[in-house]
Amino acid sequence: MNRPLVMKFGGTSVADAAALRRLMDHVTTARRRGERPVVVVSALSGVTNELLRTAAAAAAGDGGVDSMLEALRARHRDLASEVAADSAGLGAAIDGQFDELHAVIRAVTTLRDASPRALDAIAAAGELLSSRFVHEALRCNGMDAAW
């Protein structure tokens, strides 16, 4: 494997377990051709919009942000159980990311202000989460992958 190949996958490419299997097929094919895939992924389909909606609700003082975050956490945890044979490590990573996200959302709620920096951190959580899924899916399917 000589040359690196940057492979960018959008939200629908990581939307569910079937989409992740297709993504892995593309990565496997690239590896068979002797390329060294560098995989870049977007957040799960619809997650960035939901995260930004949650941030706006937090800035407005909406008390429903906890349930919004928990719904997103449940979606990610459900997918983790489909993707990884042993999803404990992936589940811990998801929970850690959501704990950080919750802290940022709590700050936005307290300040009633979603600064550009806070919005960046909130939106980035989606990509960080989906990249964990891809890493774990590749690893569970016998590929040497680093997150």
C-alpha cells in the first residue's frame, strides 16, 4: 500500500448499518488496489441539523434540550449495537462525546448565547461521533484502522 487516497463520505453514507457496510466495501476495494485510504466522514444523516436546532433551543432557554440530546444519544447507541459486535468500547466513546456535548449545551443555556465557537464545537460533535462508528466498523471487519 503506497499511495494515500482521501475518501470523503457524506451523511447518507453513514446514515445506518447498511450504509456503513457500503462504505466499508469502498474502503476494502481501495485497499485491494494497493491504496491507503484516509477516510473522512460527515455526521450521520440529519444529525448536524438536529445539533444546531438543539443549540438554538439552548440559546433561547428552551428546557427541552436534554430530551433532544438524549434522542440523539439513543440514535447513536442503537447504531453502535448494529455496527460493532462488542459495542461497549464504542458505547463508551459515544457517551463521552455526549457528555462533552451536554456540557457545551449547558453553557449555551446558561449564557443564553450560542457563540460561533460554541456552535463549531456542537456541530463538530456529529463528525466526531460518526468517525468513531467508521473506525469501529472497519476494525471489527478485520481492517487495520486508526481513529
